[in-house]
Amino acid sequence: MASSPTLVIGTRGSPLALAQAHETQDRLVAAHGSTGDGWTVEHLPLSIIKTTGDAIQDRPLSEAGGKGLFTKELDIALLEGSIDLAVHSAKDLPTTLPEGIVIAGFLPREDVRDAFISHRFKSIRDLPQGAVVGSASLRRQAQIRRLRPDLQVTLLRGNVQTRLAKLERGEVDATLLAMAGLRRLGLTDHVTTTLETDDFLPAVGQGAIAIAIRAEDERVRAALQAILDIPTAQALAAERAFLTILDGSCRTPIAGHARLIGGELEFRGLVLRPDGSESLEAVRRGSPDDAVALGRDAGSELRASMPPDFLKA
């Protein structure tokens, strides 16, 4: 490690992506700065890479190609060797990665909940009939419609600050954002109400930072071991296995959350019609060592239960 101290960290350029990259950078410095490696921030430069997903602001990502829009250019940089690791929001990662790239692991998970944000109303239930709620997430849109079919749900794209600005201008009456992102950006003062997972299930991977590397790069893999979180990896193994079985993408309203409770892994998965009129749910509990099997089993149950037209609005 001491002979090759520099690792280049690849990241998107949004404020949230940069906050996540800086967290990764800081954790590596804390882990290796006092060792013989003596790493400082200067040893871990950031390479900001614009992705296709960042450039698309006028239509839902589900119409433009799905989750890979936020990872393709970072994948290319990894495979070409211009970066040594890529920092991602775990919920943006496709279930299948390009050959030669693997997820090394995850940082300790932040708050997984969604936040309801409105300047005039205290909760989704307090919104008047016909109120406009903006969201770019099909999962959030479907869950909002399930709770309140009388509301108008509209597309709201852009980074966190852009969405908050649109809310401030009155373009929508309310929006939903991930608590994890708001915490990492220091913007929790905007939160009106947090939505508990019992009522509003988060996206697969929500709140987790994933780190992707070249599959054969043992030097980078070894450097990361000190900062990766095993419980988060166990939870994400179940969640991503569930999503894989359902062939989940940005085109599908799917939610899933796993957590460790008393040494046992509890997983809950949900798939909804886009209009929120119907939903199917599965729950599994078992050993963390069986995380992948638990997620797959829950996904298989729901896939077998879905009518052929289930994913049509």
C-alpha cells in the first residue's frame, strides 16, 4: 500500500454525490492516515464525471433508459483505469454490473426513510383534494397514489436543491426526498414530516453508499476493507436479490428494505401498480448468511402473484 498511496475516486458532480464522495474520502483518511500509509486528502483526489442521467431533466428516467444512466460513464472510467473506485448511491446501481466491475461494499447506512416536505401542509394526509405532489420516483408516485388517489402527482426532476427550489416557487404543493440525502447535505431543516417505513417503504438501497471497483483490483479492495460495513452489505444483499428477481428498474414501482433485528435479518418487499390501486407485499426473516436467498424468495413470491398486466397504470 505504501508504494502506491494514491487512489482516484470517481463521482458524479451533484452536491449529494460530492458529499458522498467526500465521506468516502474522509473515512479512508481516518482509516489509513495514522498507519504507515499516512494518507491525506491529497492522496485521494476526486474525479468528477458527468453522467447521462445528470443531463436529462425534461422526462422521467424510466423513459430514457433507467438506472444505468447514472453509472455508465463512471463504469467506463473504472474500466479504462482513469479512476480507482466509483462512489454511488446504492439505489442508483443496476442489479447487473458490467463485466469487470464489482461492488466492493457499502459504507454504514444512513436513515432509510423518506421525508415529506411542504411549506403549507404537515403530512400527506393533510393535503387538500387535488393538491400537487412532485416526485421523479415511480415508487414514491405509486405509494402516494395508494394513500391519496385524489392527489395530482407530477414529475419533479433535478438534484435535491433544484427540487426544493421548485417547491419554494410554488410549482408543487409538496414533494418527497430521501432523509439520507438531506442529512448528508445538512438540509434536514426543510423536513416537514418523516415517513416511517411501516407506512412508506423506501427504495432498495436507499440511504446506502456503494463503492464499485475493478473486479481484479486487490490493492483497492484491501484499502477499502477498513471502511466497509458488514450489516449494510447483508441488508443490501437481500434487497438487491429481491430487485433482481423482479427485474426491477426505474420503470417499476418496487420498494424493499432489510434490517438486522436481534441478529436476525428481516426483509420486507413491495411492488405496486403505477397508479397505486393495488400492491403486493412479502416478508421474510432469517439468518444474515441467507440474505440473498431471503430476497430471492420474497421476489419469487411476488413475481408469481402478479397478474400479467400488473405493472400497467
